Amino acid sequence: MTLEYNKSNLSACTSILIGKNATVDGSTIIGRNEDAMASWPKHFVIHEHKEFVDDQKFVSTANDFQMDLPKIRYKYSATPEWTFKEGLFEEDGFNEYGVGMSATESAYSNQRVLGVDPLEKNGIGEEAMITVVLPYVKTAREGVLRLGKIIEDYGTCETNGILFSDKEEVWYFESGSGHYWVAQRIPDDSYAVVANQLAIQEIDFNDSDNFLYRKGIKKFVKNNHLNIRPKTFNFREIFGTHDLSDEIYSTPRVWWGQQQFSGKTDESPESEDLAFIKKANRLLSVDDAQDYLASHYQKTEFDPLNKSADNKRYRPISLAKTQESHVLQIRPNMAPEIACVQWLAMGVASQSIYVPFYMGITDTPVEYKLGGLPYDPKSAYWTYKLAGVLLDGHYKELGKAFQAKQKDINITLRKKLNDFDREALSTDDDKLPNYLTEASFEMANISLDGYKELIAQLITDSTDFSPLNFKTDMNL
């Protein structure tokens, strides 16, 4: 099959980050939808800890980016593409030290900035970031600094946002041009939602606990006359874009999240002045993060499932082009192998299930390592996609039964996770990896088996929807 695909031109995601004191259980949470193509399978893998004798080098298949790597590679999980022709795109995962990373939230820089510091054609891009950063850091802050140094040394070929977390801190990193970057720690009592535009606003250069950046960025901006308000340093305003596409494509998704978590306001979905950091009107849970990433302006005139005049006005958060959606949760007061849960929904979030996988697993189910083009019935990705395809043509008739099955599976998975947690906390260290692997496999199978049942029911219920139909008079 011929591949006609360049992901760097297609990626368009939505992200959420939540500090530990803003969650109901003290978890740190980061999550993102990976959006690119409606049919482009993802896998889920574990890379074991390795200590190499020979020198290691990363060589990209997407461009000519390459760099030397340390000889010690920590264990990490990832969700790579089914084919590496256009790059790895490992996208999200945890490493053995309990660091979570999600890369990337695609964004855009303005022409003034790129005119003085252009993107590097052969610099680091989204496809390489997880691979060359996550297996080599022990904290979220270290992740920020490692990625920043790579961009300084090699440049980047894209404008991106990257999410980092550990049990204490949540960070959002943004590259604003070929070699300049900033990062902000999400306050412990706050959250942020981001949608395909540079989001970080005022930088406090005297607060190294909460802001990191490339040395010399102030001088770069000043010398090139990039700041129209020199008494402040608003990264979004200096480096970002401000056009109609932002107001239709990006800001409505931010507005929707803030309306859901902080309460209704009179702000417009098209406002260019929405705050980056927000406080919620309640403590948030992993369910809130998942619900946001699976949302599409429900109960409003902007929902694509409605028949209103505005149902296609704004780009929804959950859409057909989502390859996978993930929420990386780090729970307090547990060993990292148990505390870190990678909730993974293959395909379209609103039509899929977030399956919990412990960080301490040694392998992933075979169904999560299968799937390419065309459709493969043994693949987890394609199982969830098939259910959504069967639903798409008949939401009105099949939607309630579909949602009921999702709810049933979600309840079962949460009960199982609670039971497995209790057992894991009393399991000997030498037996823990196998126990967590078996537990994660069981939860994955519960969800897959449930969706196979759902698919069978959807097919059965759809048989009478054919246009080649006629209502027969039973009295004839």
C-alpha cells in the first residue's frame, strides 16, 4: 500500500494539565488527544531498561535530525505509529522514574519571529521527542531542561507544546521559533487546557521555581523588536499567532474546557484573551480529564451531532481524526510502578474506552502491538475504530445503547483498578511486575471483549436501516 502521509502537516491536538492540589485525590494529571488522520493505527509498547556497550545515536526517518544518546536508557512506555516511514511518533508514556511526557500539542509561530529565527528543517520534531527525552530524565523539570537544550543545540522543525509530569510537578513547554523556548509549571491548585496555539502568557524571569526558558530570550526579543508591549513579556503575544483560524479552530476548545471546569462566563468562544492558567470551581478527577478529551460541545448549538445552523462552526475536541487519546495520572503515596496509570483510549475518545495500564508492566497485550492498513480485526486500534464507524451513521438510533455499554465497561474497569491497587500494595517487589502486567492485561481484555459484544449488537441492530427496505402490510 502506498503511503501518502506527512504527519507534521496534519497533527492537531488538544491537551489538559492539572496540578496535584487541584485534583480530588492529589494526583498530577496530563492528557492529550493525538489527532492526525481518521485511519492511521497506533500501537502501545514497553521499552525495557537497557545499558549499552556501544555508542548510541538517534537517526530520524522523518528528516535528517540525529543526535548522540546516553548509553543507559531507562524503561519507558510509548504509543508509536504502525509504520516508521514518516517517523516514530511515540507520543506519550511513563518512564521507570515515574516521569510522564506527552508530545506534542502542535502550534504556530508568527512570521515576525520566524523571520529572525526560522524553524530548522532538520531540527528535532514531534516524532523524535519522546524517544530522545523520556528515557533519559528522572523528573519533569529535567525533561523540560533536556528538551530545551536539544532545541538550543539542534533547533526544531516545528512549533510545539509538550507536557511533562511527575508526582510533584506538572510543566508545559513551548517552542516559539527555531531555537527559543519557555516552560511554565502549572500551579498545584490550577489547571490548563491548550488547543493548537501558543498558550503561555507572562513570563516571570525572577521565578525559576515556576518558569524555565532559553537564556538570552529577553535579549533576542528586544534586539529584534518583537515585543509591542516592552513593559511586559507575554510569550503568546510575542511568538504566537492571532488570526481568524485561531478563533474558529483553537480558542473554542479552550473556552469549552474553562466553561466546564471554572463555570459559565460571558466570554466568547472566539476570544483571543482567554487565560492560560485557571482555577476550577471544584476538585477535578481523572474522569474530568477524560470527559474533556472526549467532548464535542455537548448540549450546545456547536455540537456536530446536532442539526443546528452552528453545528460545524467550531472544531470539536473529540473528532474522527483522533488516533489515540491518553491521560497520564500519577497518584500520591504509592510506588511509581503502581502510582502511574496510563489511561489509553485507542481511536476516537468519545467512541472508545480509556483502559488503565500500570507503569510497572513488562509488556502490553498483543492486540495493542498489531494493526496497520488496511483494517485488521485482531488490532485493538481497529476494534475501537470499527465500533465508532458502525455508530457514525446511526447516532440517533444506536447512541444510547453505545453509551450504556461504555458506562458499564468504565464502571467495571474502575472497580477492577481499585481491587488491583489493594492487592498490588501488599505484593512483594519481586512479584509486582508480573502482577501489574497480568492485572493490566485483564482490564484491557475486559474492555476489548466488551467492545466485541458491542460491535456484534451494532451490526445486528443496523440490519434494518438499509434504504433497500419496505414496510410490508401484514394483512396482505
